[in-house]
Amino acid sequence: MKNRLRVLRAEREWSQAELAHRLTVSRQTVNAIETGKYDPSLPLAFRIAKLFDKPIEAVFDPDDGQPPTQADGG
């Protein structure tokens, strides 16, 4: 899943460690989300969106260019 976390964090001049502290997660978790190696849980995704005062769709883009699967309703 693509996301804008790195951009939003940079706009506020926060380090990964500072963002991690604000979200009560590890810096490694922030790094993994930013690099697309880890998709956050739904509660964490909502906390991230709330922290940046954005709708969740403005932070995370579930469309990874793949066609929808039967489970996605496609």
C-alpha cells in the first residue's frame, strides 16, 4: 500500500523517532511503513491520519496498481 507518511512527516520537520513517539510505536515501525515494507493496522492507520489531521485516504492509497481480486469485490 502506498502512503504519504514520509512527505507529511518531512513537512512538519519531524524525525522518524519523533513521529514514532507521537504514535507510540517504534522508529523501526515508522520506517517500515514509510518504505512500504509494512502496512499498519487499521487502528494505527487511523491514528496516523488523525495526527496529521487528514482523511485516511489522503495518507494511504490502497490502490497498488493491481486489479481488484474477488475478495475486493472485483
